[in-house]
Amino acid sequence: MKKALGLKLNTGVSRRGGKPRTTAELMRDQMLIADTVDLRTRRALSRAAAGQASRRTEHMLVPLELLQNIPASAFTDSSEHVRWLKRQLRILEAGLLAHPLVRGDSQGVEALRLRQCLKEMYCRASDTGKNTESIQALRNAAMARAGRPLNGESNEDVLHWADGYPFNINLYVALLGCVFDHVEEGTVLEELDDMLEMFKKTWVVLGIDQLTHNMLFMWVLFRQYVNTGQKELDLLGAAESQMAEVVKDYKSARPEQWNLLHSILTAIQTWTERRLLSYHDSFPEGARGPLEKVLALAVQSAEVIGEDMHQDKRRKVKISIAISTVDLYVRSSIRTAFAQMMESVDTRRKAADAPIPALAQLAKDTSALVSKEIENFSPSLKEWHPYAGGVAAVTLHACYSREIKQYMSGVSALTADTVQVLEAADQLEKSLVQVVVEDGVYAEDGGKALIREMPPFEADRAVGNLAKKWVEEKLQMLKEMVTLNVSKESWEPNSLKERYASSAVELLRIVDEMLNTYFALPVSQFPELLQDLVNGIDNALKIYATQAIGSCGEKDALIPPIPPLTRCKTKKSWFGKGRSDRGSPKPKGTLKKEPSSAAVYDLPHICLRMNTLHHLLVEVDFIEKKIRTGWRKDSALSGHVPSMQPNTEAVDSNLYETRSLLKEGIDKLMEIAAYRVVFVDLRPVLWDRLYVGGVASSRISAVIEELDTQLGIISDSSVEQLSNRVIGSLMRACFEGLMLVLMAAGPMRSFTVSDASMLQEDLKSMKDLFIADGDGLPATQVEREAAFATEVVSLFSLPTSEVIQRFNSVYGIGKGGTKPSLPSITGTWSASDPDTLLRILCYRGDDTASKYLKKTFRLPNNE
């Protein structure tokens, strides 16, 4: 038994004076029986046995024999004798009246007689040790009560005086308590086996059998473990071993044994549950040894009690009591640990080097708790519950879910703290789900029931909703900011250190901040939000560009209206009134007679707008790159790596429409700037004076001089990347303006063949200005852009007859008898254009041309 139970032994009390002691002597010492008492009792029982030679000693009614064989004179004083007498009488009362094995009428004649005898014996204490009438009356009454046979019992010698429950149990438990050392109470005596063998001799008297012994020995071992401060694990282990023996045989127990076992197990279960319902406190850091043993006692107690209950209710459903019991312990202890953790979370948060929001700290602590659970407690718990770790994770999920949902109910904006909390919640949920998945394989349903207990925190959804709201609010703010800032923008270059508008700088700053903030959010799983943000930024940039461009008007509004065609009247100061070209369609924009808003803004002002759009165009590339880089980085961190090919990415980062609009806007503003210079700034020297009164008297030198000034303004006002492009646009506008002076400047001008060489010289002067001796535009570009003007100017050197011939050939004059209509105004000047050839004739100052026009088209002269 000693080896089987693994108990610590103490050999010090088995010797006295260096000599071995008998088991009887050891028992007497363990029960604290004095030598005089022992001697007195032995002598009395010997006399009783001598007088009853035919009866076995264990069939004696011991208290009665002691009363009859020990006189009052055997005690040193009367008070000791009285105490002894009371003890014997109370034993008789307890065994025969209060707790008899053979139940009967407690108020019957025999019971009443015995009560009376016990009372009289108490009053006649001096009768002990004598064969008096009172002693004989007591013997007769006691033997009558003790000799009642149990149902089916055949042995008439058997006396039932100490085998009734719970009297017999208390006596036997007192005996079993003697196996422990009085000094080192956590150890048992070396003579344990001998002592237990001696205890067996009492089984007949006390009504004890092996099962009852096992139950009581289990209880005594367990009680000793508790009473000695729960330090001696071998006692707990021994109780666990005895529990295993009880579990083997308990199904054959008698009703009274069931009651005893139920009482013992209930007491054990009550104590163990009190510890296991909060095992994180009871067993710090796991304390695997004590936890495993206490858990074994608790679960086996629950199994025995539970099976008994189910059997009584005749339930046919097989229930895993062990799993349900451990499940209860895990859930209860986890909830308790979580509640304690919540109470101190704020203290831990503030003590951190970089304090984080309380719920983020709680998520971190919860993750640590589940790790501690899996490492320290689950190995022991899994012996009885195969997926105890999963239950712990599910419980923690429910605990944290309650807190996070309460937190989210009060969140209306996506702040940095909210992001930290939701990120921490998401990470916690993933770790808890992983634990459940790993443990769930041991469940009958593969863990499906556990997963159903874990409704998602929906941190992703919460982040998505808040992020969507954030994106909408930021884009609305961005749109309003664009509209307001553009309307307030002065576009004054002298007030700016940079060559672009401050409103654009602010716009780009806000866009950059928005992207930085967005990519700091845990929203990589919502590519549609980023697409919304990209589209919104694209739209804001388009609004800015549209307003920056649109308020400058249209270039066509700057072009003077084309007057009606007339014919020159030679030898007169020039054209009089004539009828308009009503039958000819007018080129787009040429009917406006007053300059639009384009004329309001000067060249530096328009250059600033161009510079701003160009700056935005450059920054668009960086914005697109930032979007692509941010998206890929977030996706990689979230475990999703999108394709590096743009057409396969979940987010289209290209700001196509913005880029296209900015390019078109720059081109448009360049044309507006160029046409403004030509038709507004150069108007006095170009439109109003050039060739008025004759080519020789009004050459192009004044125009070239003023144009050179404008080129200097362009160089100073335009960014380097745009300067040549603006100059190129101005060059084209100059050639167009020159053509309009030659072809549609009204009755103040006329030309002859002799003027052709001067016109060609003037055209060359203009080209030379833009080439600037190699420091300006490339000569090839200038020649290419001036090709149409060179071609048209060359027509002025042709004789009138040849011009008429070409016109008739191109326009088809002379093929029919009807009067031809005027050719349409194409706005494209060339030697093959009927309108160009006709205008050469209209501005040709000779009779041949005048007569032809009068005859063919009946054009009025300019009188």
C-alpha cells in the first residue's frame, strides 16, 4: 500500500528508546491512550472474554463489558470515572438508539427500556464494575437491542452495536487518522500496512468492507492534504489513487454506501470546484502537479455523482460528464481571469513605454492570457477535455467581443486610437480562431460548434464602414476646399516665391496627407475604398484644373471679326461700305466682336496658371506612384500580394482623366496666352498699323520689337519645361495673325505684286526672331510652322491673271452658266484654298482683280 500510494514515510515514531515497537503499542500512542487506560481496558476485556469462552471477542458488546468489569476504584478520581462512564453510555446510545444498523421503532418498548437503563446507570455511577441489578438490566436491554438480526442474517452471535451509519464511519475514520505522524502531519507512518491490517479486525464490528474502507481512506487522505496546507502532493496523489479504486467498484455499492460515497464525493467536489472554477488564481503558472491531481478528483467525483443522477432519472442520452465539467471550469476561470485583467489594464497601459488605447492593451493582454492558457493549463485539462484550449479561446473571444462591441457603439470617426483598437482586435481574433481550429480537430464535429460560438468581432467591417465614412468626408472636404481656394486665388505671380499658385500647393499637401493617413489604416482588404479615394482625388484635381482653365475664356474670342469681302477700288483711299458675306459660313469664334475674359488676364497671369497645371501634371505621376506603392505594401502586409501588372491590380491608380485634362488645359492656356499677345498686346502695332496705307510705309519692325518684349515676359514667367512650348504657341499665333492682316484685316489695307518681296522679308524677320540666331526655337521647327505662311505670301508675287486662273481652276468657275457663290471660309490658308485665292484678289489693288470680282461675284467696292 505504501508503494502503491507513493506516500512519504516517517520511521522516527516506530521506535522507543531505540527498541522496535509493536503495532499495538504504536496504535495506542497514535490514539493518545495513556498506559493506565490501556492496562485498565485490557484487563476488563480479558475478564469479559474469560467469562464468555464460547463467544469470539469481536462479538462482545464492548462498552457494556467495560461498564461491568471496570469499577470506580480503577480511576484516580471520581471526575475521571464520570467522564469515562458518560463516554461508554453515549457510545451505547449512539450505536443502539441514535444510529443502529437494524432499523426499528425508536419509540418501541425495547428502545424505551434501554433509554431508561442508560439514564439509571448514569445516576448510579458507583455500580460500574459490579454485577448489580442496574448493570444486569442495562445488559438485558442492550443485548436485546444489539441482537436484532439484519434481514437474511443467520448468525445469532453477531451483535450490531457499532455498525450503524454514520456512527461506524466516524469510528473508522478516527482509526484511519492514526496513520499520520503527529509532528510531520503530511507523512504517514512506516507501519502503514500493518496498521491497515489491524484496522481490518474492526470491520466485522463496524460493518466495514473493502469498498467502504477505500472510500473512507480516500477521504482521510484528502482531508489530511487540505488540513496540512495543501503542500503534500503525495497525499493528494494517494487520494487520487484511492479514488481510482473506488471508481472501479462503486457500481456494486449498497444504498447506504451510495449515501456515504455521495457525501464524500460532494465534499471533495465542493472543495475542488472552488479551486478549479478559478484555477488561474489557485494554480499560478499552471502548477501542473497539483492541478492534475485536483482535476482528477473533481472530474471523477463529478462522473460518479453525475452517472448516479442520470441513472436515477433513467436518461438514455450518453453525456460526457468529464468534458462538461472541465468545460465549466475553463469558462468560469477564464471569465474570472479576464475580469481581473480588465481591472488592471489601465495601469499596465500607462506603465508602457508607448501607451496605447485601453482596448488595444486589453487585446494584447488577452492574447498573452490565451498563450499562457495553452502553455500552462491546457496540457493538464486536455486529459479530461481534448479541446479545452479551444473552449478557453471561445470564452476569451466572447469576453473581448462584449467590450469591443460596447466600444464600437460609441465610435463615430476613424481616429488613430480607433485604428489601433480595431487592429489589435483583428489580430486577437485571428489568434483565437487559430487556437480553436487547432483544438477543434479533437472534437466530434471538428470544432464546428466552437466556431459557431465565435461570431466575428467584425473589426474589418467596422474599419471598412468607418474608413468609407472617412473617405467620403475627406473627399467632400477636398472638393469644397478646391472650389473655395480656386475662387480666392489671385493668380498674382509677383506675390509668390514659386511659379505656381498657392492653392495648388495646398491641394497637393492635402492629397498627400490623405494618402498617408489612408495607408496607415488597416484597410488593405477593401480595395474598393482606395479606388473611391483615387477617383475622388482624380475628380478634385479635375475640378481644380477645369476652374483654372475655364475662367480664362476661349482663344477664338480674341480673334478680331473677319469683315465682309469687298473689292479694291483703285486710285481711292480704300473700300467703302459693302455687303456682308451672308452666303458664306463663318469660322468658329470669328463672329464675336468684343474680346472675352481671356483679354482680362495679362501674360504673366496666364503663365502662372500654365505653370500651376504643369506642376500638377508632374505631381500626378508621384501621386500615382504613391498609390501603387502604398497599395502593394499594405497588401503584402495583409498577406495579399497583387500582381505588379497595372491591368491586373485590384486598384486602378492611374489618373487618366486628370492627366488628359491637365495636358489639354496647358495647351489651351498656351494658345490663349499666344493669341492674347498677338491680338491684344500687339494689337496697336499689328492689327491697327501693320501695312495700313501701304506696305512700304508700315513694315513689321514695330511688331518685332514689341514681340521681343513679350518673349522676355514669357521667359521670366514660364517654368523652364514650358517656356519653349509657349514660345512655339506664340510663333504659330504670330503667323496666324500675320495671315489675318494679309487676308482679312479690312479695307484699310491693299497689296500689289511689287509688295511681295517686302512681305517675304517681313515674314523672314519674324522667323528669325524665333530662331534667335540658334538660341531660340530650332530652325526646322520654325520653318515647319511657317510653311503655310510662306506659301501664302508667295501668292502675292503672282500676277493677277494667274491668281484668277488658279482660283477658277480650284473653285470650278466657268463650268456652268449660273452665278457662283462665295467659297466657304475654312480658316486654313493655302495656295489650294479657294477662299485664300479669292482674298488675294479682294486685297489686290488693280483693275483686273476689281473687274473680275465685280463680274463674277458682284462684290461691292470699298467706297
